[in-house]
Amino acid sequence: MQIHEVIRTHKNKKDRIVGRGGKHAKTSGRGGKGQTARAGNKRRPELRDIIKKLPKNRGYRFNSVRKAVVLKKETLATKGEKYSEIRKRLSLKGSKIRIK
């Protein structure tokens, strides 16, 4: 088989040129005048600007992953010891304390 004997399986289809007049009529599928009718029209969605203005909340923690620290009654220094005092003594940061 030579190059002049090669036959296409699909017919040639011309791409439709948008925004050039011609068959499509006046605006060629571009709508009216203005910003949206121009080439390279990429306007940002309004919602994106609203999201951008919101402050970022950094350092997200899943509540399901954080588990409570279980302490036995023998580990308490005194009977009426506060949770804040237990945290300072055992250097626990922000974890829940459960006494059994």
C-alpha cells in the first residue's frame, strides 16, 4: 500500500469557527456586545471572591481521632484535684480526661 492508496474511514469535517461572522449570522453564537462577547472572556465567579475574603482556619483536628486520656483514681494527688491541675502535672495539652 502506498500513500496515495490510503482511504479515510471518516469524512472530513470542518470545525465550526465561532465569532467570525459567516453562516451563524451577526454575533456567531457570541451573544451581545461587551465583555462576554470578547475573545478570552474568563470572568471570575462572584462566590470565589467571597470565599477568598474569608479567613483561613488553620490546624483542623478531627474530634473522632482525639481520644480521652483514662486515669486511675490512684494517679490523683488529692481527692478533689481539678482537671487543670492534672493537665499541668501530667503535661496533657487539650485532651479530655476521664477518671475511673
